[in-house]
Amino acid sequence: MKNSQLRKIIKEVIKEQFNQQNEWAFNTGDLCINWAAQWLQLPNFTSSNPNQPCNMICQKQAIWQANIANAGPQQQAQLKCKLSHAAEQYNIHSCATSSAPNC
């Protein structure tokens, strides 16, 4: 095989990998948005229990944080998405001053 043919094959492989990574990143963003919309529909966010939703938010944050170190790249991206939205809801619902047992 000639060097020029080999270079062409290598370029095609690199281009294909780049396209797959960008497509995956785009799909991950869509999945994150979809997940967040569904997560906010959980009954914990409309519960009359004064410990909710903070109890659930803090519990999930601990679980997701514990799992992120051993996760593969795709699962890490998903967990980062969840942690980002959990932090946002933690602030919105003033969980830092909550008496929820998991916070």
C-alpha cells in the first residue's frame, strides 16, 4: 500500500470519528434537555411535604456524584447533565437551608 493511500484512509477514519463524537455530543444535549423536562415532572417537585423536593435532590446528587468516577464517557456526560440540573434546582428550592434529612 502506498503512503498516499494510507494517509487517505487515516484521514477518513479520523473524520469519521470526529463526526461520530460531534453527533454524540449533539444527541447528549438533546437527551439532557429531555431528561430535565421529565425530571421536573416528578411528584417530589409538587409535594406538600416540606422536605421535598430538597430531600430527593440531595439524595440524587450524592448518588450521581458517587457514580461519576467509575462511569464511561457517555454515562459521565449524562451524570454531569443530571448534576447540573440538580444544582440548579438545589438553588431554586433553597435546599442549603432545608431541614431535609439528605441535605
